[in-house]
Amino acid sequence: MRTCDFLPRLKRFFSGALACAFVSVSASLARAEIHIGVAVQKAGSFSSLSEQIITGARFAADEINASGGLLGESVAIDVVDDGCDGETAKNVANQLVGKGVVAVIGHLCDRASIEAAGVYATNGIVQISPSAENPAFTENRPLPGGGTYRLAPRNTAQNERLLDFIRQAANGGKIAIVDDGSVYGKSLTEPLISGLKAADLNPVLTASFESGEERYRSLSGRIVDSGARVVVIGATHRDIAVLVRDIDRLSLKPTIVGGDAMVHPEFPVLVLDGNTARTDLDRLYAAFPIDPRTLPSARDARAALAEKGLSAAGLTLRGHAAMTILADALKKAGKADFAALNQVLSTTTFTTALGAVAFDAKGDATIPFYAMHKWQGETIVPINKVAPW
């Protein structure tokens, strides 16, 4: 046999080896992924909110992948179910650590978010909750320098917005604050009373009443006698409507202020009580969450979701914004490094469907989540400032 007879066989061997190597490398590249966890309650009373977060995050990830991916890799989502339970949250957080996620969108519930935060901080994983409202979530960050962020209002945000509005609306006039004695009513009125007293604006009347009455003659009389310019009512929409009617019968027309319970489709109907000629519903105000779908910044995301037959309702746009922020932070950091990501997250303003989002020193998003609304006929609309007297 000639010495060169082995060359064709050698050529075939190396061609095959190179082909296998190419396929292997290509497959490896195709599998290269950046994993981001999404921690929610997949079954139970909050499952619909969870689906909204998943929908928003997954849609944003699909958009990123369609545009070439992230740092040369595809974005993959790992969804886990914590059942809104603290201990389970720690367990699934450790599962996500084991899967190698670089960041987590979640958790849905306050306690779960707080309990899982320590696991993520210990393992160098950034966490953005789109829904945790307990102040302790960011107030007691496991790492003061970062790692824990939220795209939700603190549960004190409604009261803070109300307090600011009441002070403007009163404009030096008298303020009365009443509630139905319920947990909801007290949680609304007590912080307002404390906040007003701290600002040397003592209410001229504070009182509680029995919910469900057909008339509130005595209480409405006390309110009228107080001469209050602003009346804050912490109660159900029905009780507020009844009290407003009784106050009106005594010819006092104060500004009425309530919480989100007041934003109910039955409320204007109950206030009107058949008197459709009334035109003074626009003095009835409520603090209510801003619907992100109404924001100009949400237009493109909302339209893109609609094209796929998906809704932008509820927490969908917060899930979308969380994924957008994480992707932009990773791009700017240039790597999935905990310290680098925190540096970017704490110093950057991100363009999202929720608008321009930045995080303060505690990790709270510096965007408004509540706005004052007023009734115009039977429609409630947001306002930007107190209506002139």
C-alpha cells in the first residue's frame, strides 16, 4: 500500500470530526440562555394576578429575543409557584438559585417577597417585585446597598396622596374625618389624622359610625355644624353615598374625599338617587391607583400585546417593565454580575411601559402609583391638581 493511501480516510475523519464539532458548538450556542426567574402564586386567589405578571414578563422576553437576545444569549423564563407562603417562597428561591437565574421578577405577595429576599441577596441575585407593597420589603433590605427593588407602591402611598390632596383642598379651611370603624376605614383615616396633626392641621371632627344604615342624620348634622370644607370618609361606597346625600339635604356642599372603595360603578348612581339633574358630583374625590394602560408610555406595549390577543390589564405592564429594566441593566452592565447590576439599577432611569423608572436609595420606584380622581357625571377621571374654589 502506498504511503498516501491513508489520506482520503484521514480527510474523511477530519471532515466528520469538524462537522460534529460544528454541530456541537452550534447546539451549544443555540442553548446559551440567560435565565430570569418569575415567582408567583400559580393557583389560588391571586392566580389571575400571577398570570398577568407572567404574561408581561414573557412577552417582554420574547421581544428581546426577537431583537437578537441579550449579551449574545436568549432570555429564558423560569416560573415557580410559592403559594404566597413565606417558607415555600424560600424553598422556591433556592430552586431558582439552583437553576442559575441571574435575576428574579417576584414574588407576588408581601410575605413571600420578604422571606425570599434573603436567599437572593446571599446568592447574588437581583430581585424586582412588581407587587409587594409592605414597606419592610425595601425598608429592611438584606443588603442595604441594593439587590432588592420594587415596581409597586408602598401600602402607605394612598394615604400619602390623600394627605397631600386634603391639605391643598382645605386651603386653611376646616377638615372632618369619619369612618365606619372597619379595618379598611381605620387604615384609611387614622394615618390621615396623625399626618394632619403633625402638620398642625387638627381635624375639627373625627368620628366613627355604624355601617349599613339607611340614613346618617345625626352624623351628617355634626358634620354640617363643624363647618368642614373637606370631609374625609373611610367606608364602603354605599355608606359614603348615603352620607353624602344626607349632608346635601342640610345644604352643605363640602369637598368629599375617600379611598379606592369609593371608586365603584354603583357609587354615582347611589349618590344621584334618581336625581339625574344633579351636576355637582365633581366635588367627590378618591385616591385610586393609576391605570398604566392610560399612560402614553404604555401605548406601544399595549398595542403589541393586543396584536397577540393579550390583555395589558392589571399587573401585566409591571411584569413587562420589570423584564425591560433587567434586560437594559444587563446590557449596560455588560455582564450578569451582581455588583455591576446593582450599580446600574441604582443610578439609571429606565424607559418602560410604566414611564421613566428610577429607583431611590431604598429600592422603591420613583413613579406615581396613585392619583386623585373625581367624578364627572357617572365617570371617574384622574385629575392633576385641585379644582379651583
